[in-house]
Amino acid sequence: MPFNDHYVIIGNGPAGNHAAIILREKDKEAKITIISDECVPYYYKPKLTDFIADEIAKEDLMVSFLDSYKAKDIRIRLGQEVERIDPESKTLFLQHMEKVNYSKLIIASGSRARLLPPMSCYANHLKFVTSYTDVIEVKEEIKKLKSFFIFGGDLVGFKFLRMLNSMDKTVTILICPNAFWPYNLTDDMLAQITESLSKFNADIIVKDDISTIDEQNGSYRVKTQKGIEKNVDMVFSFNGLNPNIEFAKGSGIDIDHGILVNEYLKTNIDGIYACGSCAQIYHPNIRSYTTSIGWPNAVVQGEVAAFNLLGDHKIMESVGRKYFDLEGVKIKTTWWEDIDDES
Amino acid sequence: MKDINIVIEICGSAGEGTISAGEILSRFMSGQGFEIMSFDSYPAEIRGFGKCVAHTRISTSRIYSPGKLADVLIALNDKHSIFQLSTLKENGILIYDSQPVRPHKEDKSVVGWTKPGMISYGIPLNMLAHKATGNARGMNMVALGALAALFYVDKHGFTDSIKARYAKKKQIVIDSNVNSFLEGYSWTKKNIKKIDPYSFKGITSPKQKEKLIINGNQLVAKAALDANLSFYAGYPITPATKIMEILSRELPKHGGILLQTEDEISAIGAVIGAGFGGKRAMTATSGPGFALMTEFTGLSVMAEVPAVIIDSQRAGPSTGMPTKTEQSDFNSAVSGGTGDCPRIVLAPTDTKSCYEATVLALYLAEKYQTLVVLLLDFFLSNSIRNINIPEKPFSEYLDANIAPDKNDLKDYQRYKITKNGISPRAIPGTPGGMFFSTGLEHDASGRPNYSEAGHLEMTQKRFRKFNTVLSEAPAPEISIIDRDEFDIGVISWGSSAGAAHEAAMSAQKKGINASSFSSMMVSPFPEKALIEFADKCKKILIPELNFSGQFANFATQILKRHVERLNFITGRPMASEDILQKMKEM
């Protein structure tokens, strides 16, 4: 073979990084490149709220330090966005108009904050805590400001609420039933969550929705459909995540909500795999596609995708924690599986 | 007051406005009260599209050296900037063109080569320039606009600086540049999420006296004019040409004459001729030109005719690397030429001291009737600083000729043996002041004389003049003087002195007991002061920009002890970071 293989991984989260580690372990000669639109190396997203509150330093947020990529001879291209894929020529087109050729591709591009369609007209008024970039943008501001409005209420949202409480901020939270997408919280769940949150110093609004958000001299007036009005310094949206897959559209890769892969994490195109929260994985038992959530699942998916890219036939099975605790409400990370006991 | 200390590099191809953008940035930051040091590197070739880099260090504190690595790299050209990335800090910021005219092949985009930890901001430089001006010529200003937006720099002040830079151009040129800047500013404010820590917001520098933004060559020319230079002869050569360029314009306004000769040999000949005629005269050249002048320098010494040569060193030997800095003419400046040929050699240690050194050179040449060599280098010649406007020289520095009195003229002896070696010098045309002058060894009257005793007597006289020269020079600069002992003493000369001084101060903060020593006068050298300093130091380090350690060899002969050496021939100025690293390893 005149040239070594070039394995390209789109995404710098747990799935992408663990895929890269397996690829390097199993193929010492191949060229391996991780491309990420984020500017920082592999970091632990669940700790972002701790980072905002200065409970941990930036170094503590990092999972993988720069030296480790060098040691493994993995090239990492940070701050570079993939614009489109051409599977025929096996070429990635980056946003800055550079072409990158690959032999095989793993898409582990993760997710970004989900903006509810009715809120799209207020996108400029909303802040998110989905990425390091989001956090750096608001970290210092949060320390200075007093009042906050939280719209939604997913896992990170509730963690963010706890953080604001610890910082003695004034908080209003409007809990949306579908914030924990793809779940829809039932009335019982909502009641249980509301009860659980009552221990915090926060105004809790349920069974309501945002009507308008108006900016006034740098602060915001939030009106709900039931007529509640709040003047706050910052409005945050926590309504789950959407797969980051715009670059794959039009490439011929099958896409639904995420990138569709079989139980071996392979897409409909040879040599292209997808894993992590950007992928919808076919589950033979339920004969449908599922999206798993959580860090441990992403790690295993990355590893499975890498093994299979190298010729193995591993079937993706969910691992690790089976439940998330949403303020007392247990939610299965792989809800399609018939598992009752928390492992 | 918050502090800032940041190095910004703009990298582009010749013709892309790289150097202009750097100049505007420097001038604006200086106007805001910051200390600045900027340094451009560009290709030697006049034609073509070689790499240009405008390097600017901006600080709220005093700056001693340009800084080795950049905090920010603005890439106007991907091909050149890929190589320039090696000088960007590991956590540095890259500003690049995110929408070039043509797609890049793999690995042909600068952002593709950023290392993990670097932050990259993609700005559509080309597209915004076209939007503002209809062509790509405003890319440099778009980039400055992006920089201003990212770092919260005063937009209005910046546009004023751009207007001032192009004030003599047509209005359409001014508008194009300002519009390009504003396009870059607005787009960046709207589209870029800033994640780097740099900000000029809230940073104010105390109001300072009016500053002069100037490089070494400009300051040499200014000093020469202020010190009554009346004749200049020269042949253009990088990096000294700018001196001649300025003087060609300004010297005639001051009643002087500038002569462009056919080569360097003619130039020094003309300078010695003018000096013989009583004019303050000088030439400026670089290593290859100095080599040509060497034979003639002996005449200046032997005939005791004032002559000043500015040698702005560049990487050699031969034609070498014309646009790269080096300190490799030390040997030829101090001891080049034939015979026992004592001369005064001055090596300014920073931009500001170029003024003082030039005034001193013209004064000493005239007073001591000899050759004075002023050693600049590419970095000193071209690096721009904002300095306080220098005070004009005192009157005694403007006319230093020791003229013969009536008694001397009764039986005038041009080369009269005196206690201090200086003989009264009659300017041709002085009644009773006729004399012989020759490059041959001579007696007191100037007539050729080859006797053993005569040669010895005259050689002693020529050397004796230097016994008092040191008292005329500024005292050596020592960073810390109130201690009896240092672990490391850093001895440096010329343009490396700033980096050495900065390294010694940084070392102190890191627990290394260090001090630095440098002297503008390198021939004759203040040996006593050097020995006194070295005796306090357990170890000696001599950093310099040449391969063989020319100054270290010289200093070792004085100190008669081992010295550690640190030599670079990278073509870049000395970096304090490298000196500090060496100190840690010692």
C-alpha cells in the first residue's frame, strides 16, 4: 500500500476521542485526525457548571491534555468546522475552504443546544450552557449579574439552577414538559420535580410557556402566556440537545433526526460510521432507531465504531448507568431496553 | 490599572499591506499610551511575493526586547503563515481568512496547522475587503478591524490612526481603508464568540509626554543632523540605506552635502576627504560594504582624520542574508584592517541609545581625530519604538576640534607628540597651519619617517588617545548593582542587551540571583568595570547573535575565566526567553 490509511473523526467528545484511541491502538501506522469546531481539547461537559462557579479550574475541566494527542500521534484540528462531506471522493470540505481527504470516517459530532421552534425569534436573547465556548461567553457576566430566567429544565438546566442558587442569584425557572427531549415529562413527573426544586430559592413556573422576551437596556422582560412578567438580567434555555449533523445533509448518508447507523454503527455508506449523540442506532429488538444519551454510552459507541471500522463486527450494547436522576425522577438512558434494575 | 503585555504578528505576502498594518497598529497603540516595540521582516528580493511579518509588542510596562513568541498571529496569506505558526504561542490566537478566493488543498490552509490549545478565529477577510472596496486590497484593514473588535480596542481612535496614516493620499484611499476596517470590526462583533482572555477594555496607560515613534536608522539620521553633520557619502545597502535616504532629503536643508558614490570604497574615501577638510562626515553601510571600506579605515587612523562609519550588521559572510539580523561584524569592527589600528567602536543597546551613540560618534571622531565605528544591526536599524523626544546635544558636542593656538602655529606640527596623544588639528586653509598628511608612517610634521623609534613613538601616540576615551562614554549598564554576589552574570552587547537585561530581571523573579552588564563603548572596552562585575558572579553567560562567539572570545581574554555562551544565527533578534532558559540550565 503506497500510502497509510487516513482515519478522520469528526468530533472531539467522548465518542470521537475513544474512537481515536482504539484506532491508534490497533493501527500504529495510520494517520489519524480529529476535527472539531470547538477550540479546546477533549473536556468534560458535565462539569461546565462547576467551571462557571469557579469550583474547578479550566485544567480540571480537561479530560485529555494536549501532550496526550502528541504522544499518540493523533493530529487534532480544533476550531475547524466541517461544512460538507463528499463520500464519492472521500473528501471533507471544511468551513475555511480546505479539503481533507479520508480513507474512513467516523462521525461523532455530538449535539448542540436545542432551540424550540417558537423560540427561534428570540435566539439572540437566549444563552446556553452546551459547550466551553458558550460558557466562556457568559462566565464573567454571570458573576456580575443578579437575576436569571431559566427556560426548559433538562439535566444541565437543573444543575445550573443549583449553581445559581449557590451563588445567591435570583432565579425564575419555567419548566417545559418536553425539555428532556426525546422524553415528554408527564404531569406526575412534573409535580415530583417541582416538589424537589422547592427546596431552592427560585420562582418555579409550570404548565405555562413563554410569550415574549424583550430586551430593555441590556436586561430582559420575559412574559409568559399566562401573564407572568419577569425582569431579568439573562435568559437561559435548557431544552435538551439536537444532533450536529448539518454537514452530512445532502451527502447521501441516511439521516433522520440523527445519522442513521446499524447495530454495528455503520452508516449506509461504506467506510463511514457514526456514534455518540449525533447517531440514531438501529435496535433489532424494537426494529427502530434509538438515540442513547450519557457519557459512558458515548465512550463505548466510539470504541465500537473504531473496532468495526477496522473490520470487526461488534454490536453496540448500552453500558454504564441506566438511569439519570432528574430531580428525583428516574429516567432511563436507554429507554427502549427492558432493564429495571439500576446497574 | 490592569496590565497587558501582548505580541501581535501580521504575516502576509509583499504587497498585501502587512507592514502598513503593523505600522498603524504600533502608532495607534503608542498614541494610547502603551509602550511599543515593533519589528518587520521582509524578503531581500525587491521583486516577487516573499513573506513579510510585522511583529509588534505592546505593553503597559517598559519593553526591553521584542518577545520571542507571538500571542496573536494575523494570517493574511496562508502559505507564509503556515511557517509563521511556529512562532505563535501554544495558547496563541490565530486570525485567518475563512473565505479565501479559491479552496485550499489539504494542509494548505494555515488553520489546518494550528496546534491544540491555539484559538482560531475565522474572519472572511477577502470577502469583507471586496465588500468594502471592491477588491482584496483592504484585507489588512479588515484584519485590524477584527483585532480591534476582539480585544475591545477603541474603534474611533483606530480609525483616526488609519486616517492619519493615509492623510497624504487621495480621499478614496482613506475611505477604502477606513471602510475595510469598519467592515472587519462590525462583522467580528456580530459573528465571533470570543473565548480568549485578551482585552484592552479598562486598561488605561498614564498620559505620557509626546512620544517619537521611530526606528534606529531614523534616529541615527536625526542625531547626525542635530550633531551638525555636514557631509555624507554612501552607497546603498540593506539595512543601512534608510539613513542615506533620510539624509538625502534632510541634509541639504541643513546646508550639508550628500554624495552617492559608485561604491563603498569611494564613500569612505570621500568621508575621509571631507573630514580632512574639517567637515563632520560619515557614511553608513553593512558588513559587505564595511569589508570594502576596511583598507581605507587605516588611513583615517594613520592620518588622524575624523571619520564615522555606521555598520548596520546583517547575517553574513559575503552578501549573506540581507534582511536578517546578526551581530557578526564585531571582530572586523574592532580589529579589522591592517597594522595596529586602534579605533573607537560604539554599539548602541537599544533604539533610544542610537541617538546618543551617533552624537557621541561624531564628537569623538572629531575630538580624537580618528575612526569611529557605530555598530547597529538589522534589528536595531528597523525596529520601531516610541521614545521620549531626545534632547538636543550640548554645544560642546557640536564642535570638538582641538584647533592649534598661536604658539602651535608658529612651527606647526600636525602630529605633535602630546601627553594625551591628541595633536592640535589645523583645518586646511588655516594660516600657518600647513602640513603633510599621508598614510605612510610619519614624524610630527607629517613627513614620512620609517625609523624604529619614530614608528614606536607614533604608534604609542595613536594608542594613547584611547586612555581618556572611556571617560567620555556612558557608564556600563548593570541591572542590579546593590549586591555583592550573583549566581549568574549576563554580559551582552549591542541589540542583545535588552533581552539580556529582561532575562536577568525575569530570572530574579524565578529565584535565580542574576544581573546583567552591557556597555555601549566596546572599543576601547571598559575592562575594569567588566572585571569588577564578573568578580561578583559565580557564572558568566554571554549571549550574542553570531556563530563563533566573537564577543565572548574578546571578553574571555579580558576575564581570563570560563564563560558560558549562547549563540544564535537564526536571523531573528535575541529573545529573553532563550537567555532565561539557558540560565535555568546553568
